Amino acid sequence: MENINLKSAIEYLAEKYQLAKIESITTSESTITVECDKGVFNFCSDFSQEKCEGGDVPLFAWRSQRRYFEMRKNLLDKIVQDPVGMRIKHIAPKGTNLANILVQEVDIAQWILGDRVEKVFASTQDDYCNAIFSTEQGIKISAEIGTAQTKTPILLHEIIAKTGVITDTAVDTQVEHYPIYLYNSKGTTIYNDVDFELYGLSYDEIAKVRFIASVLAEPKLIGELQKTYQQAKKVYRAAVLAAEKLENTAVLRGA
């Protein structure tokens, strides 16, 4: 199909798969609001303040990214079994809020492992955080999270299990690779398009559209997403407290 923008991509998938009858879509820097015959869905992607609360739907777009979906599936299908540890590295471009990165990585870890973080040890300095998370099943997660002068995020997720290791980064990758390169007298042009339904969108935009489509298909997911978001925020608050005290801090339970 021809190049599309985010709004028309949501409308396209909703109509193609008969997910919902879209009435309007409005976007801002941190929200995408979809009004349709199933209701009004306010998808929020700013977790740095109390902006994504109440009836909002946390926009956990990373759950639609293939790298994380396949890591989770390897555990669900027991290709690799009995995880004991996980390594996370996420260095985002300068200006990214540390709370947003931490909520994202906590959700990725809990979603992939199928386990909840119950204790945190963390140290922070400026826009940089080192943390160790302990889950209810005893899995230890080491995380290096921060910002730097980089155009694209530096990412690594690795699960160490009793029967093997799962990683989302090729061990011999030194530079980022792209699906298509075009060489000519004007230089080298790169193309990231790998989704032929959503041609022309960036990886992040594709993930957002796919995630929104999954929620429109099953609105009953919203309640669980909101609970998961509240849990991730509690982990973030525990990490802040742990960094202040420099000691293990339990994640608060309940409302």
C-alpha cells in the first residue's frame, strides 16, 4: 500500500480486520485518543508524571515488537527453561525521561518472564541508573538505564536460564543493519520498511499501531494493562527510594 501516517494506519487496520468502526483519532506528544463504536480509548505513553492514570490505556507499544515477543515465546514454548537471570541495557537519546525508560524495561522484563518484581536495589546519578531487580520467583535482573548523545537507543536484553540463553542482539553485531540499502552516485540510502501493511511508518510507529489494534480487538485487555502499569510505577518508586537509601527496597503491594 502507499505510504501512510499513524492515524490512517490505525483506521486501515481497524477496517481491514473489522476491529472497530473508527469515529475520530486525535494525537498529541504523549497521547493517542481513539473514538469508535467500542468506546473512547486514551492511549498514554508518558509515564514520567501522573498523566497516565485512571481510565487511560498505557501504550506498551514494545509488546508488539518482534524482538521481545519472540523472547517471551521462547520461554512460553519451553525452548529455553528455568530462567535465573536477565540483563538489560537501554541507553536512550538525551532528553528521554528516565522514568519512561524504567517503566518500559520493567514491563518488558515482567511480561517476558511472566514474573513480578518484588525488590529493588538501585543507584542513580543525573540521567543514569544501575539497578538490580529481584522477582517473586527469585530471578535476578540487572539493568543499566540512562541517556547519552546517541541518535538511536542502545538496547540489549538477555535471559540466562538453566538450559540456555536468549538474547535479542546478535553477538557479532557491531553496527546497526537495515533491510534495504540503495547505492548510487548520490550516496547510500537506507530503508527500514519490513511491514508491508504499514509501509512508510517507523519501527516505533508500527509498534504503536499494532498495539492499539490489539487493544481494539480485545478491549478486555485494558484492565490487566492498567494493573501491570501500576505495578511498574511501584517498581519505579521503589527504585527511587532504593537509590536514596542505597539499600534493598520492597515494592509496595495493593492499591
